[in-house]
Amino acid sequence: MLYNILNYLFYNMFKKLKYKLELILLKIGDFLKTDIRYIAKQGSWLAGGSIINNVLSLVLIVVFANLLPVSTYGTYKYILSIYSIFALFGLTGAGPAIIKTVAEGNENIFKPALKVQMKWGLLGSLCLIFTSLYYFAQDNYVFGYGFIIATVALPFFESLNTYQQILAGKKRFDLQTKYYSATRTVSAVSLIIVLFFSKNVLVVLAAYFLPYILANIIFGALALKKIELNDKFDPKSITYIKHLSLINAISYGVSYLNGIIIFHFLGPIQLAIYSIALAPSAQLQSFFGIIPELSLPKYTETPIEEIKATIFKKIRKAMVVCTLIMLVLIVIVPFFFRWFLPKYIDAIIYAQLLAIPLVWYPIALLSRVLQAKGATRFIYESCIIGSIIQLFVMFTSIYFFGLMGAVMGTIIYSIISFPILYYYFQKL
């Protein structure tokens, strides 16, 4: 019954939305001088799904901001920041590696990838247990029980998304959109219902993890029945999963540390303000991310000489589009916050400043090329250099300049990181 309802809501609704998005994406593809048919056919599915997922995320932000006290929301974000660091043990960077290996025709990857992610995830759970025991010893039972909940969820929360990457590698973006949007809807609706009845951080955490895990199990099983996979398996793919996950851990680990640094130096209220301020630009970056997601299986098949001949023209034109979107965002942010996030008026200036890096976000496409070509050494080097710079910039900025320092540090690092990426791309 639930499946039929969701199928009607998402699949049939996408038919109308997909047609309109195809027309828009055809124009974008023509402007960027890229594969128009591929963009229109596959991109319209991802764009439609991204719109729905971003709307859900914005609704959740509004609900959190209005129903939870600011300090409680900051505590919730701190627990998730700690969780996210230890979740990196679960090989959360496996996605691009799985997409690449499936795109190359080695499709028997689901069980091996799921197994290795869950196995390594147990190490993250062990770290969370020790974290929980530390907070219990400090008589902080909210954090103690919060990390117990996170401990149980960690091996399953990210690893059960593996089927999404398989669908992307098969270029079945229609199924990927359908089932991921259904999963996000079940998760978001469950969380919203809980927030209306409880302000307890532990209950909210359970509502964040449990529905998402259960929905992934159900919709993942349904999705895999819809496609045919061959028996080819490349053992090197597991090695590549580990390499990219280590790189991901270095990069994202530093990003997650930002929340912990803000919490300890500035407190939960400032962390809540920073998280809310970051949300609008983060949602737009998530939407823009459909282009790199589309490009990974495509670039896997394309010679590097051909990529180098065209990619910078596309990036420059995309930056023009992103600049216009950034300006629109800066204008509408004050109205959005005053209407929907009245508790966070102080976050307006921060949200406007954090929109600036949207301008050069298309340069991130270069990282997808490195992943598509399996340039592991270059990815390692660029990631390590970038992460060291990011940690230094963010720590010093927050320590000396507080919340404004965190915002400016985010902008400064985004500027510094792209020349590093450009350098390694040119070495391919």
C-alpha cells in the first residue's frame, strides 16, 4: 500500500516535471556545448529528484529552526558532527568507486561493497562506544545515550545506499531518483512528525536514523529487482573503494571538525546559527551536484584529451550561471529568514557571505575527472594538501574571529582549494 502511494506520488509526478526539466536542460546543454541528449534524458531525472530532496531539506530546516530551541538544535548538530567523523570508518567515499566499476562493466559489486563497508563501519561504532563512555563518565547522559544511538546506526546508515551508486553506474537515473526520493520522503516525514511531539534530542536522533535505514532496506531491495547485473567482479574495485574512502575521510573529516571546533570554542547556539546559515548554499550545491554525478560514468568512457579540450569552456559558462544564482540567493535570503526562520535573523549576513563560493563551484567537476580516471595518487596529494590548509585556516579563523571567522575561513578555503585541484588535473 505504502509502495503504491509513493510510486504514484513520485514516478507519475515526475513525468510532468521531467518534461519541463528536459526543455530547460536542453537549453543548458546547448549553452554549455555538452551532450544535450544525455543531459536532457538523464539530467531531468536527477534534477527532478534534487528539487524534491532540496525542498524536503528546506522544510526540515524550517521545522527544526521553529520547533527546537536554538541550544538543543546546536547539541543535535554537535552529536551528528562527532558521528559523521567516526562514520568515515564505514568507507563513506565508496560511491564514486562503485559508479566507476559498474560503468566499466563490473556489476557484481553490491554484496562485496556492502560487506566491506559494514565491516569497517563496526570500527567507527567502537569509537562511538568509547565516546559514549567518556560522556557517561562526565555525567553527561544526553551525549552518552546520543552516541549509543549513533553506535547502533553507523554500520547501516551509509552502507545501505550502495544500490544508489549501482543505479548511477548503470545510468538508471530514473530508478535512482525514484527510490532515493521515496527514502528521503519517508525519513523527512517521520522526523517532522516526531519534532511536533518531542523536543528530546535522543528521540529526534532515533527519528533521524531509524526511518532512513528501514526505507533504504525496502527501496534498495525493490530497486535491485528492477535491473539486471552481470557476474563480472573486479577485485581491484574494493581496493579503489578503500583508497577513495581514505581520501574522503581526510577531506570530510576536516569539514566535520569545523562543527566540533565551533561547538567547543563558541557553544551550541553559535553552531546552530552557523549550520542554519550554511543551509541555503549547501542545498544549492547539492542541486548543482547533479552535473558531476552525471559526468562520472560519462568521463570514465571519454579519453582525457577530449575532456581537456572542452571542460574549461563548460566550467566558465557554468560559473556565469552560478554567479547569477548566487546574486539571486543573496537578495532573497533576508526575506526567507524573516518569514520562515525568525529565530535566526542573526544568521542572515552569514548566509549571504556563504553564498559567494557558489560562483566557482563548477570547478569541482575537475575532481570527478580525477576519480573517473582512477588517478589515486593525485587525488591523495590534492586532498592531503587541501585538508591541512583547511584545518589551519578554519582553526585560526574561528579561534581569533569567532563565528565570522568560521564563515570567512570557509570562503578562503574554497578559493585556495581550486588551484590545487587545477594543478593535479593538468598533470593527467
